[in-house]
Amino acid sequence: MKTRKRRIKQYTDKRFAYFSDVTELVLDEHHAQISKWGIQTHSMFEWLAYTTEELGELAKAISEQEYRGGSKEDVIKEAIQVATLSLKIAEMMRESHNENS
Ligand SMILES: [Mg+2]
């Protein structure tokens, strides 16, 4: 019996050709988070937990988009949420590093 392999779409790194577009989405997400939760203070492990939760949602959105007709908009939204939290971690750690040096 011959099986047909499903071709999975391939994506090529755009080398930040749309950097200003995605950073604008990150800023929009930052403002949405502040509106929803206010300015937050957490341990790094808690920040990591929230980022990991968003990463799980990104994994689900990619699976839904690839196999069940989910939307590309949901993938973008979840990726931006991961990016926003990741950048906040980098910013907080960078500030903490600069204070200690
Ligand atoms: Mg999410």
C-alpha cells in the first residue's frame, strides 16, 4: 500500500525585513498587557512561567494552523505575546545587570 506524505509548508528566516512591523505589534501587546494587568512585579521564575504558558499557546496555535485550519493571525498573536514577555525579561535582567556593574 502506497502512502501519501503530506507536504508541510516551509518558512524562511526573513532576517528582520519586517522588524519595525513586528516591534510595533510587540508595543501594542505591551500596552494591552499593561491595560489588563497593570505594571507587574514577579520573580524571574514567575516571568518564565508566564512566558512558557504563552509558548505553549503558540505551539497550540501552530498545530491548529497546520492541521486543523486554524488562523495565521492566532499564530502571529501568540508569537508576539511570547516575544513581548521575552523582551521584558531581557530588559529587566539587563537593567539588573547594569545596576550591579
Ligand atoms: Mg497567549
